Amino acid sequence: MDQAFSFSWNVRFNEQQYVDLHRSLSSELPFGRRALLGVALLFSKYTMLIGILCLCLTVFGRFMSRFFPGVSTNSYREMPFVRHKTTYLVNEQGLTVKSRGRKIFVRWSGIGTWQQKNGWLSVGLPWFPQCLFRISDLKQAGVYDQVVARCRTHGKKKRR
């Protein structure tokens, strides 16, 4: 675990790329599962009201998310690190995010939740949306196992 390693990558997301990536990493139940749950709850007189509420919220959430930009768009617009060219660096000491002359460094003991989904490793940092790394890039650089081992040791795996 004390073996030295380092990996960095530069990225500049446009708003649509960031929103799409954020949605693909989202842990919300898919529309179909929520609708199925709502329908299943309709078959009992004791849970019918909950089923109707679940279906209404599912439909509302599905269609209103197109009209209201949501968390990912707001974080894209408000966080300067996300809108500009950003360098993400991961090494044995922690994670670093650099953009526009600013730098955030977090030791491994300070990371929050992490997850692997849709070919991305997402590591949550305090007061920052998330650090994003392509899993294929980490594997190609030979640092994937070390990074995931540190995430398991110091972070909390995000539930799906």
C-alpha cells in the first residue's frame, strides 16, 4: 500500500457532457423500477395511496427534470473547476484538482464516497462535486488497483 504511484489527466467538460456524465453516475432508481413499484403498491387498499403518490412523483420527476436543470447543471455553472480546463491528479498521498491557478488537495483519509460506474471512477471530495477518472485510463497507467485499494480503505462506497 505504500508503493509510489501517480496519474493525472486534463479535461474540459462542456455543460452537456458534464450533465450527461453526472446523470450516468447518478444512483437513482430507473424510471421503470419506480413506476413498477408504484403499480405494485396499487393492488392493496392499505398501500394504494402510497402507490399513487409514488407514480405521481415518478412522472413528475421524469418530465420536470427536462425543464429544471438540476444539481449537475448548477454545479457546472457555479464551480469554476468544472467549467475550465482542469487537471485531476491522484497519487499515493491523495487527490489534487487544479484549475485556473487554484489547487485543491485532499489526503486519502479525507475522501468521502466513491463509486465505479459506466467506466468511470468517481471520488467525492469535501466541498467539491467529485473527482472523475476513466477506469480504462487508470488501468492503462497501471495505477487502478492502488487507487481502488485506497478508496476502499479510506472512503465509503456509494450505494447504488
